[in-house]
Amino acid sequence: MLMNGKNQKKMLNTSPSLITTILRRKWLRGLRNFMNFSIRDGTAPSGAHTEPWTFVVVKDPDVKHKIRKIIEEEEEINYMKRMGHRWVTDLKKLRTNWIKEYLDTAPILILIFKQVHGFAANGKKKVHYYNEISVSIACGILLAALQNAGLVTVTTTPLNCGPRL
């Protein structure tokens, strides 16, 4: 799509209001001391309103350290075996590796888990449609809200850690 100068100016002027609208979804209930917040269910979009996510806020230093150890163990395997030479080479310019010291030093960690299914009131399994896309959108909204609040975020997406966490 080609844009003329008038459309580009309109787009640039509209962008901040779009971000404001996204953040007004009231997905963050409160921000106490920039650390203590809770995420309200049901306000981020999800396939068939299934809300296929669980957010876990971790502050305890011992728990954060255990999480770090699990992630580093899996990440070392990822870098050495699972990711392949090309992927590891592509990451070199970012100067990243399996050591994640920030998991100990960050004031809080937010662990996000997707749910591929849930259970109805009658106990029967119910499908969570578009669970991966829905969780990704929810994460994006959370990251935008945290950024808007002036907080710094670092995402870590370690392969194969889910079952151990």
C-alpha cells in the first residue's frame, strides 16, 4: 500500500491514540510501587474467549534462582544441540547465550504459560482455540503496558522449559 504525505501524517498522528486505546483495555488492574500488579482475566482478546493463559508473578529470590537454574540448564542444551549452528551463529551479534543472570537480579519475573485446553463447569475438556496466537497477543499487550508504565522488560523464551517450570 502506497501512502501519500497526507495519509502518512494522519497515520503518524493516529498511532499514539491507538496505543492509548490498547492500554485502556484495563488489562493491568493496578501498578503498586511499579512491581506489585495483577493481571485481570478476560480483557485481552482470545479465540472464542477461552483465555488460554496463566500468568505467574514471582518475587521470591529463592524461587527466581530455581527458575534461573532450570532455564540455564535447558538453554545450554538448546545452544549446544537443539538450535543448530545457523541459529546460534545468528544470535552471536546479539551477544546472548544460555547464562541468564538477570533472572536473579530482576525485581520480579512474570512466567507465562499457554493452556491448550481447559475444563468446562461440568468437568469436560474444552478446546482453547488459537491458544498460541491468543497468548502471544496477551503478552504483547502486557509488554506495551509495562513499557508505558516506565518499566524495563526482557523476554526469555527458552525451549523445552515448560514441563520443568
